[in-house]
Amino acid sequence: MEKQATINLEQQFQDRVDQDIRIEPKDWMPEKYRQTLIRQISQHAHSEIVGMLPEGNWITRAPSLRRKATLIAKVQDEAGHGLYLYSAAETLGISRAEMIDQLHTGKAKYSSIFNYPTLTWADIGAIGWLVDGAAIMNQVPLCRTSFGPYARAMVRICKEESFHQRQGFEILLTLSRGTEAQKAMCQDAINRWWWPSIMMFGPADDASPHTAQSMKWKIKRFTNDELRQKFVDICAEQVKILGMELPDPDLKWNAESGHYEFGKINWEEFWQVISGNGPCNKERIAARVKAHEEGAWVREAATAFASKQAQKQSAAVA
């Protein structure tokens, strides 16, 4: 009897999803749906927070006051994105403290792209154009994801990410029109960030264990490979404006398919970075743990202030 009731609830849930009716936190949902969302949203939030580190590395070394102010604003945006997403995940019954602990102990993942170093100023441009560009390609469909709080958070995030991408492309465009050394710096950054960027979409569809179910629940609207192909098609055209090249000798237009063909992805590198063996994995987590520990007094002060205000309000009502 209980099993039949659960089956009925699951069917009703799927019917709502199929009709594009948003699922809200108080609605009944399968436990696997909830766990899938916690994993995806918390991973997304962690990526926004850890993603502040490679670019924050260049705030003090930006080449002009304008560039410095723009970069500070961008890093602040990423912090805000992380907070929106942590808040969305909390509606599913997990605490922010638990999510952060999972990040610090290695139980939770974040985007592999942030485990690569930013060696030159051109890297900031490449991150804006390629990394934020890949993020937008991945995240715009999430504005229509089936879980309401996640979808609503993504609307603002995507608007801000579009500015970040344009800023990055403008940095590269300026360098591409500069001295020979600046042009070389631009090309070098593109060379180093291209392949990690297309890995951002995750493993190939036949190696992605979560894609099929996430598509059925409309958490995802497109597969990893579909989004990756769209990204390659766009970047292959945009790079021509820069007068640069993508580091892929196999990249070529296929008139029959209407898409660009591209070379084989080094999945061994991808899985190594995901497993914690990338160039900056340990450095990134150490930086986050240090910041969290050094910020404990701020959290304690905020909690004490909130408690004092609550006591005052209770006394006033009494």
C-alpha cells in the first residue's frame, strides 16, 4: 500500500515536470531528485566561490585603475552568485555549514577549470571569454530548470555573467591589437585555456552517469555534448575577430552537419584534475579553508548581533 502511494506520488511529480510546472521546496519530490539538486547546486555554488581565487590573484596587478575596478566588481559578483546558490540549496534541507564542510574535506566537487593557474594578464581575458562563455552556455538553460529557487537564482547570475564574458573578450581584443608581445600573450592564454574550457561541460554523454535522469526531471535541458558543441561553434567564429587561433589542428567546419568538428579531448587530464591532481587543487582548497577559519570571528559576531536583536524584539513585544 505504502509502495503504491509512493509510485503515485512519483507519477504526479513527473506529470508536473512534464508540464513545465515548477517544483518548489515545500512540494513533494523524490529523494533522488532532492539529492541530485543538492549535489548540482552546491557544486555550482562552490565553483563560484573557488572561482574568485584565480582572478583575485590579479586585482593588485591589473594594468590600469579601470581594469582593477572592473575586476574587483567581477570577483564581487562571483561571491554574490555563490551566496544565491547556497541559499537555493538550503531550501532543500541542507545547511550552508554542511555544504562548506563538504567542500573543505573533498566530499564535494567544484568546476575543474579553477584548478589551473592565471599566469599573465591575458589569462583574465581568456577566463572571461572562454570560462564565463562556457558557463553562460551551461547556465542559460538552467533559467528553465524544474526547481524554482535554482531557476530564479540563475536569471540574475546569467545577466551578470554576460557582462563578464564581454569584459574578457574586450581584454583579449585590446591585446590582439597591441604589440607583438601582447599578441603573443593573448594567443598563449587562449592556447592554455581552450581545452580546459571545453572540459567544463563535463564528461561525454556516454560517460555521464547523471545526465539521463537529470534530463527526465528537466534539471538539465541539454546534454553535456550538445552544450559543448554549441560552445565550440560560437568560439570558432569569435576567435576570428581576435585574429587568433584555437589550439586544435582538427577544428574544421562540416557543412553537412552544420557544426564545427573538433579534436579529441584529453579525458585523462580531466579525470586527474577532478580527482584532485590538477596544478592548483591543493592551493585552492587551502586558500578557502584559511579564509573560512580567519573569518570565523565575523560569523560569530553576526550571530551574536542577530541574537541580541531577536531578544530586543521579544522584549518589546512582551
